[in-house]
Amino acid sequence: MKKFLLSILFIILALQSGFCNKNMIVQDYTTENGLLHNTVFCSIKDADGFMWFGTWYGLTSFDGVKFKSYNNRDDYNTDIPPLKLQAIVEAKDGNLWVKTIDHKLYFFDKRAELFYDVFNIIKRKYTVSPKIIKIQKTESGDLLLLTKNKDLLKASSKGNGNFDVTLLYDSQSKREHKLMNNLLVEDA
């Protein structure tokens, strides 16, 4: 009897999944449609419903109809747009934090469409490593940044294109407890 019931359950689930797949729409996008590069390393859907893609050649947004690229280095009065994007995180004000494969962090002001090089700001402001290996968004919308040398920083988006980076933990300090692993987790 158990085998019979399991067989019936299996058939119902198989039929149900078959019906669900018929309603699924899959659309492929490539550079021919406006994507900067055919390999996408990271993506997010922001609070406004836009899709953001991190590619080898930079940042691209998609509004559901057309792509917009943010890699033209001639149009920028601030820092040059980053390439080889590995992670994108949306701040509480809607702006983006972008990490590259070579561990550099950038802040992207969506309204002004400008990048700011956070890597160099960290390097000038603190004696810690500016190379970011992990990013963790907190419940408050801030970011925890773990550096290559196991330093811990907090990045906050202040709105209107403003942001702040503060040092929470210096790995070179003479503390009793040292960070041993590259594990970054927020709990209650």
C-alpha cells in the first residue's frame, strides 16, 4: 500500500512540475541586446525593479526593455568606472556598492550616475588593507567590509551620493582576540 501511495504521489508531482514548466518564460540576453559582456559575474534586482549586472567590462542596468552601460570612461568627472565586477550590493538609499575581482570597492551614485573609488579613500584614511574580500549587508542597510588582512570596516550610504567608511576592527592592534577566518556573518 505504501508503494502504491508513493507512486501516486510521484506521478502527481511529476505532472504538476510539467504543467509549471510550460508557463515559464526564459529570455537570453547577450551583447547584441546591449549587455556589456556575455559573462555576468553578479546581478541584483534593486528596489525600483531594475536589474543590475556586473560583467568583465563593467556595470549594466536593465529596465525590462533596454540596457544601459556605465563603463564609458570619457563621461566621468569623478573616479573611472570599475571593470571585472564580482559583487553588487544595494544600499538603503538605493545607491550601489560594487566590488571588483581585484578586491577594490566602489560606490555608485545612481542619480548622478557616478562612481567613487572607496579603495583609495580607505587607503588614505586608515592604515589597514583597502582590499575588500567579503561584503555583508546589515539589517540597518549598512555594509560590513572584511579586508584581505582581516580588518573590519563599516560602510554607510548617507543619501544624495554621500557615504562614509569607518574602521571597526584593526587586525594590527594588540588585542586579545584576532580574526582567524574569512567568515563574516551578522546575527541578532
